[in-house]
Amino acid sequence: MVEHDTQQHLQTVTDSLESGGTMQISYLLNGALPAQDVARLLESSPPKERRLLWELIEQKNEGEILQHLSEDISTQFLKEMDTEQLVAVTEQLESDDLADILQNLPETVVKEVLASMTAQDRSRVESLLSYPEDSAGGLMNTDTITVRPNITIDIAFRFLRRHNSLPDMTDSLLVVSRSDRFLGTLPLTKLLVADTDASVRDIMETETTVIEAGAPASEVAQLFEKMDLVSAPVIDEASGKLLGRITIDDVVDVIRDEAEHSMLSMAGLDDDEDTFAPIMHTTKRRAVWLGINLITAFIASYVIGLFQNTIDQIVALAILMPIVASMGGIAGSQVLTLVIRGIALGHIGAANTRWLLNREIVVGFLNGILWALVVGALTAYWFDNIEIAYIIAGALIINLLFAALVGTLLPITLKRFGIDPALAGNVILTTVTDVVGFLSFLGLATIFLI
């Protein structure tokens, strides 16, 4: 439904641009559509149309729209603004959203923007910028409502009334000591029905989920999923002081980004790859990945070249050998994808790796037997040569076993060395299954047929 609406709006914008009318477009961009839909509309437009649309957006709306754009596109717009424009655009943003935007700008520009802020706001943003973007500290928002444990519920209500409005996703108040050390939470559901004469200490919850600022964003997402959290306090590891809180909307972004990262990395693309990026920009990004794949292709070709005499004598081998490599590649990719997912979800560790490896080897062997019988029978019928049928069947079993072994151990090993398995795993796996496939098939043919 969302995609359908976006395409409808995109068609409306395209028709209006072609007719030279901008009134309807301006109406859509500056009030009729929410910021999320405007961002989606910008991301769905080619560069020239995108530039025209951005110029029609009023400055007061730019900040909110920027935080919903992909990093690649938002950075393009931000880099074209001077400091005065940046300050005007970002002054309405929450501290965590502002920090996300500033992390994509040159340091000199960041300093100028921070210098233009009030001392309190600058301190908040600087504290967020001190943490990695993919950590709990980088995700958190410093906009929290805190209370002391010794005040009464009546005083807490009066305190809340003075705020006029609560921060988004507020499901509880955070209880802290005079030194800002986190003590517990006071859920709004308890607050609303509590005796006004009772103290916060009497009804607060001390057994609550807290997140240390240095925790990786992926662990935060897993914790929210496991505990069904709406928000969670973030504390300093050493002092236990409250630093801020993480809300479910930020966690949803993490989950979406990780899913996009895994999908795009396996094709050698950046997380924030712009679908409508300019030609040269896209060419440069993809050229690197193509170059890496070219190297692996030459490795596989070198292995084939070692058996040139064998292939020259038996032409059927040249026809059949892609089957062995292809089957190994598919089988390995299935295992690789499963293991990468398991690592991302925290399901795989030292305690269960051996069991998983044994399972995959057995599965690979059984699939190898099954498809070896099928391919062997077809080969014997096609070429009327039972020896080639036996050889391709044996090579297929060998390659599927190697695919299971490498598909399981490769991502675990890469992760241990700090290398992203989604980015590097597929290239290495394809090289291994190609080399082993060609080597086993042509090697067996050389031994038994030549």
C-alpha cells in the first residue's frame, strides 16, 4: 500500500513538472504529505527531478525530512548548505537525530553548527557524538524526564504538568539519585493509578532492563525484541549514571538498516546505495566489486587451464563442468545465508558451532547423494558414457560437502577477525566452490579417463 501511494504521488509530481505547474507539488511537499512520505518521494526520483523537488520544500520542513532520507541522499543536500542554513534546518530536530546528521558532515562544519547552539543543547549533542554511531550511545536520545525517589506521586504529577508535553515514546519516568545515578523506572501505567500520597520509591520498578552506552546497536535491537521494550534507559558503564534512553523507533531503524546491509553487502553495494545515483558515481562503486570478482574468476580459470589436455580429449567435460560449480555455489550460499542470519540474531556461538557444522555436512552429503544420482543418470543417458556419469556424480558429492564446510565456517571465522561476513563471504565462497568443483571434476576425469 505504501509503495502504491508513493508511485501515485510520483506520477502526480511527474505530470505536474511536465506541465510546468508547481503549486500542487508544493502543496504535497509542504503539508499534504508527512515527512516520511516526502522522503520516500525524493528517494524515488531521478537526480534532476529530486533537485527541483528539494527546492520547493520550505526550509522549516527540511530538517524533519532530512532525518528520514538515506545517508547518501541527505549528505548530498547537507553539503550544499552553508552554516546558517544548517543551523536553521537542524534547530527543530531532537538531539539524536541532529547527531546522526552531523556525523556525515566535515568536522569544520560540525564545529560551526555546535558553536551556534545553546550551551545545554551543545552539551547534549556533543555527548552523543562521542559515541560510535552503531552503539547504544549513538542511538540514544538525551531528552528524558527524570524524578527523584523521595518525592510523592502528587509532586510527580505537578512536575509533569509543567512540561506540557512528554517526549515521544515515553512509557515511564526514569528515577535517578541526586548524582544522576540510575535507580529504576516509574511506568506511567502505575503512576496513573497510584495513591498521590505514596512516594516514587514505593511504586518504582528496580528490576528493569538497562543498556550500557557501549553496547553494539545489533545487541540493543535483539534486547528490544526479546523483552518487548518500547524504551530503555542508557547508562554509563563505569558510574551507572543515566545518559539517555533508546526508543523503539530508533531500534526499528537499526533492524531495517541491518537487513539492508546484509542484502546489499552480498552484492557489493553500500548500505545507503541511491537507486537513482548519477552514472559515474554508481560506476565507481560497482567497479571495485567487479574487479574483485574478476580476480576470483581468473583463479577458477587457472584451475581449468591446468586440465586443458583433458578437456581437449573429452569435449563432454567442458559441457558438464559448470554444473558441478553451480550446484556447489548454490548449496554454499544457502548455508552461508543461514549462518550469517544466525550470527546477526545471536543464535550462533562456540557452544553450538560444532553441532551446526555436523548438521550441514550431513545435509550436504545427503543432497550430494540425491543430486549425484539425478545428474549421473542424465549424463549417462545424454553422452552414453557411464564413466563420465560416475565422475560427475563423485565431483558433485565432493563439492557439496566442501560447500557445507566452507559455508558454515567461513562467516564464523570472518566475524572472529572483525570482517563483515555479508560483505566478503559470498566472494570467497564462490571462489572455493568454483575451484573445488572444477578441480574435483577435471581431476577425477584425468585420473580415470586419460
